[in-house]
Amino acid sequence: MQLIVLGSGSPLPDPRRAGPSTLVRTEVGDLLFDCGRGVLMRAAAVAAGAPALRALFLTHLHSDHITDLNDIVTTRWAMSLQPNPLTVYGPVGTGAVLRGVEMMLEPDIGYRLAHHDDLGWGPSALVEEVAAGIVLEDGAVRVTAAPTDHSPVRPTVGFRIEDSGRSVVVAGDTVPCAGLDELCAGADVLVHTAVRRDLIEAIGLPRLTDVLDYHSSVEDAARTAARGEVGSLVLTHLVPPPAPGAEQEWIDLAAAHFDGEVVLASDLTTVDCPG
Ligand SMILES: [Zn+2]
């Protein structure tokens, strides 16, 4: 299994960081977790693409985590030589969002169907709304969901991916909670979104300070990693984005609470988990 952070950014547009998205390459294919701004550009850099995705998983329906859902739907459809429904697992509400995306794409779908004689079908998605428990089991690969706490955004889910005895947890946006602790227990890698409480408080803008209510700080993420006795903590969705040269500060803040390896993600940061 291999984990690639496709986008390590946040809602704030950043020339160096795409929006939140994590690719997990498994025995049964590529699993994509969230699809923020620029996801398919970053996926192309590692020879991954929309047509071959085994499944897409959404941790929640905040816009920055689904910005490029329409790009995935369209690209998968237009680049596939036969009907190739996209399997999407996400919290309650995911089906309505997919229907909205398909509605937004209606003119485009009409143009392409009229123009390409060999394209006789529209895009389609198989949506499964999930809350807890095993959501995918295929060979040596199992994906389990558990509820997280990103209140007032509800519902939200985190995922644990197991492949050939190794395990990766994708937390999404959440404060520390029992559901995430359950997913993390003994995992090899935890990918966790994180914000810098100290810097955000110092900036003092109310719209920014609000995000502290429902995100984990670097220290919170590190304490979650420590409780779960995970092997490595990968910090992503970094708010505010680390100033060049300040990366070690983030790592030191986490290392004060967690003894394992701490990785501060950039786009395309890769962690191998050989089975
Ligand atoms: Zn969020």
C-alpha cells in the first residue's frame, strides 16, 4: 500500500498547495479520499486518473473537500470507452451533492453526447452513504468508516484502510473524538488535517478564528496519534500554510506530544506501507 498526499492545502488558494485530497494505492486499485482544488492535476503527476479510480471516499461535504468533484465525474465519463460508474462513499447528503453536480453538468453532457458518435451514455455514480463499519471489502483490502466530530458540520466520517496487514487512517476534518480513536488504534499511518492555533489566534481575524472550533490543532492531532499508538503522523490541510523555512516548527509542536514519525505534508508527499 502507498499513500500520496495529492493536495496538502486548505480553502485558501495557494500556488504551491492543491486542495485537500489523499490517494491510497492498494492491491485492488486507487482509492481517493476527498477531491479538493486541483486534485486531478496532482493525480496526473503520479500517473493516477479519474477513469481507473476504484472508489472515491468523501469525509464530509465542506466545499474545499469536494471542489473538483465535477472534474472527476466529467473526466471519468469522457475518458472511459465504456460506461464506468464512479463508486462514491460518503456521509449522508453525498447522493444529493452528486445529483447537484450532474445537474450542473447537464449542458456539457448534452454537448458531448451530441458531438461524439461513440459516446452513448451519460456519467453515472453509485453512491453509498456511510456512517460506521466496513464499507468496502475486496481481497486483502478493507475500508472501515467511523463518525468524526466536525460540528456543526454533520455528519462527517473518517476512514481506515487496511491492505495486506498494513493500515492507514484518513481522518478528514475533526476535533479529537472517540470515533477517530477507534479508527486509529494501532494504525501504521494517520493522515490528519491540522491548524496552527497559536498563529490563527495571533492573526485575530474572526472568520479565521472560527475554524479553531472544529479543527484539530497540531497538538490535538499529535495527541490523537499518541493515543492510537500509530507509527507515523502525516499533517495535511495546513492552516495557515507553513512559511518557507518554518516547517520544523510544525513538526516540533507535534513531536512534543507524539513519539512516532511526524511528516509535514507537501503536495505529492508519499509514504510507503509495504504489506
Ligand atoms: Zn471541513
